[in-house]
Amino acid sequence: MLSPEQIDDIARELAEAERTRTLMPRITARYPEATVEDSYAIQGRWRDQQLAAGRRLVGRKIGLTSKAMQQATGISEPDYGVMFDDTVYENGSVIPYDRFTNVRIEVELAFVLREPLEGPNCNIFDVFRATEFVTPALEVLNSHIQLEGRTIVDTISDNAAYGAMVLGGHPMRPDEIDLRWVSALLYKNETIEESGVAAAVLNHPATGVAWLANKFAQHGSRLEAGEIILAGSFTRPMWVERGDTVLCDYGRMGTITCRFN
């Protein structure tokens, strides 16, 4: 376990890495004793610093929702991070490439909550009742920590590698479509690079939202009305470079496009 002073120092280091768009050495290389609990404490301290600086929280992201990714990281459950108002882009946006490091794209569904959602014992039907609509979303992954040798502790500390999201497509109520069968074709520069089906996210994308509500209940907290919840990717991350154009076709749920400049 890390000391409160070490947690403060790492949170400040992450904030400086974000400000300067630089990479910092792995936390686990310097603090091999760091635990998953420490990593959420670091993320929480960084989050509070950002809120104090005037950023506004608009939602949460869920990661590690596929069995393959959980096995690769040696963790048996998803992870989560926070999303601020200045990280949300509209469909068709030109996104500054230099704002991020190790830039990758993931294909997701976003749940926009109409009412609070809380555990314990939250299930997907509770998620349906609390959700105003579900909309396509692209997550821009961003890393402030060196990728080689990185562990789950490093990733969670670094806000679960969240950088930004692009919202678009055709929002739908959760009872208008079987969310398990939402499919997506992810293009980079007019070539399909990835494809997937939303059931790959814990068998149903709403499962991750329920998991997060139950996780928050352990700390006496809940998901609030109006929050946007990124439910997890159903494709592998796709690397992008400056000048790349990205388009994702979600079938009935429409398309999202953006360009990195």
C-alpha cells in the first residue's frame, strides 16, 4: 500500500504529464508494492484536483469489459475512470492530435441516464429503467504512462486511459433495439480496420453499467441523472495518427466520424 504522500505526488505527476503532453515512467516500476486500491486512490486524488481547477464531471467510462482484456491484464473485473466536460466532442469534429499521447480509438455505446442509478443489487433492468437513451460513441484512449510493461495499476491510476469521446449517430431508447446485436464497422481512411458486436461487452452492454452502480454502492455513492456512461469497447483499440479520418458505422444507430489534425 502507498502512503497518502506518495498518492498525492503521483496524482500531481499525472496532472503535469497531462499538461505538458509527456509520458511518465510506470508507477509499478517505481512502486512495485502499489495495489489496485492505491490506483483508484491516485485516480480519485487526480480527479479532485481537476474539479478544483474548474473542470466539470459529465460521466464515467468503463474498461476491461471483455474476457480477453481481463485475462491479458490479470484482473477479473472491469475498471473505470471519469470524464470531464472538455473531453466531449460532437460528431464530425476535428480533434487536436497533440492533445493526446498514444492515441487509439475504441467503439462503444454510451448510456445517458434520466435518473440516478445505485446499488447494491443493480441489474440490467434497473439500467434500462434509468436510461433516457443509448447512443453510439467513440472513445479516444490517451496514456500519460509508458505503455511497455504497463499493468492494471498503471492504467487505473491514469484515469483508465481515457482521453475523450465523440458522440453521434442515432440515439435510441433501450427498449427500441436489442443492444446485444448492435454491430459496428470501424474505418480509418476509408478502410475497415475493426468490427464487432456489442454483446462482446459482458454479454450485454448494460451489464457494465449495472456493475459500476454496484461498485459505487460499496463506497456509498451512485451514478447521477444526466451522467454519460461509456459501457466498454466491443472492438480492439485502433491506433490513429495525425491526419487520419475515422468513421464508424453502427447500422440502425447511424454513424460517427472525426478527424485528427
